[in-house]
Amino acid sequence: MSVDVAAEINFQDQLVVDQNAAAALFMEARTANSWTAEEISDETLKAVYSLTRMGPTAMNIQPLRITWVRSAEARERLVSHMAQGNKGKTLTAPVVAILSYDTQWHEMLSTTAPHAASKASTFADNDALRHSMAEKNAHIQAGYFILAARAAGLAAGPMTGFDTAGVDAEFNADKQCKAFMVVNLGRPNGVIDRERLHRLDSDVATATV
Ligand SMILES: Cc1cc2nc3c(=O)[nH]c(=O)nc-3n(C[C@H](O)[C@H](O)[C@H](O)COP(=O)(O)O)c2cc1C
């Protein structure tokens, strides 16, 4: 690993999760481009969503929607919209998740945020605000999703290199959703095909005022 962890403070002493958890979620986990052939069960995918949904979103709006791509037919349709460099791994990953955001998340406010249900009509009337809240919060949820996958023993390969309009036409035509990320998932096979890229030091990326 090229990240100079030793140069940082001994952060392990500061954690409330054990070192194995920190390694599985952050320190040792890598973005994956290949996986073992093991099939990923529906139960494992449900566990991934069960963890993902617990991460916080603004007003608890939870705009993330997930389409699990399993069938060969659906896989072919998805791959046709992936960027050239993303086609091969999307074809071979044991399962693929299309992450979309619900543009009409306000319709569920009485369930997700009963205290704010009276604001639904305000959001209904403001497309720009509604879309920006959906996009922002779904991206936050995508981060939870990647870590949830790792917590369930999966290696994730997130990708934004694809034709979003094409994927929407194929998979979201009858939904009020917009695709923003595709994530390949499978069991880690131990193959590291590239060096870990540098992570910014805390004195570069953080400041105390
Ligand atoms: C939002 C997002 C979009 C990404 N898009 C692509 C992509 O289209 N194609 C690709 O090969 N990798 C893509 N990546 C992978 C990143 O390059 C990779 O996660 C990053 O370099 C960290 O790698 P590491 O986890 O092995 O340290 C994407 C990652 C994220 C989080």
C-alpha cells in the first residue's frame, strides 16, 4: 500500500471498531475490477441494503434506488451503455447494481419524514431544489453502499463512466428515477491490478479554525 499511514497519527488508537473492521472497510479494501466466480445471494444483497439505508440523509429523504442486474439479458443491455473501459468488468462481475435517485422522493415524505410531510407541495413545485436534493443525498447513500458492500465481504467497483440517458431509457423508462452510478460487486479474489493511489495528508485536506 503506497499510502503512508505511519506518517499520520496512530489513528488505530482512536477507533471504536476493531482493526479488522477498519481494514475491511477502509485500509485494506480496494476498488475491484475482477472477482471470484462465487455467486452473490439475495440475502447478501439484502444485508448490503439493510446497512446502506441506515446512513443519514437530509430530512431522511432516502432518494437512492437500486436495480440489481443478474440476468444475462439485462447484463447485455447494461454493458451496451458502459464506457469502453468499463464493459469487460461489468460483463464478468457476479452481480451489478445500478444506483439511481428518485426524482419524486417528496411523495414518500409522510413515511420517511412525517414531521416534514406538509412541505411536500413546496418540493413538488420546485424541480431544481428537488433534483439537487435527490442527487446530493443519493450520492451520499452511494458512499454508504460501497462501505456496506465491504462490510458484507464484497469488493465493489463503482463506475460513473456510462451513458446515463441510455441506462435510464433501458432500466428507468417506467420509473421516476435517474441513474448516476453503476457498481460491480463480487467476492474479493486478491488480485490487485494497480498501485494504491496517493491519499491526501490531513494537513493538506483539513484545517482547524
Ligand atoms: C464515483 C466513482 C466513479 C468511478 N468511475 C469509474 C469508472 O468509470 N471506471 C473505472 O474503471 N473506475 C472508476 N472508479 C474507480 C476509482 O478510480 C477508484 O475507486 C479509486 O481510484 C480508488 O481506488 P482504490 O479503492 O483501489 O484505492 C470510480 C470510483 C468512484 C468512487
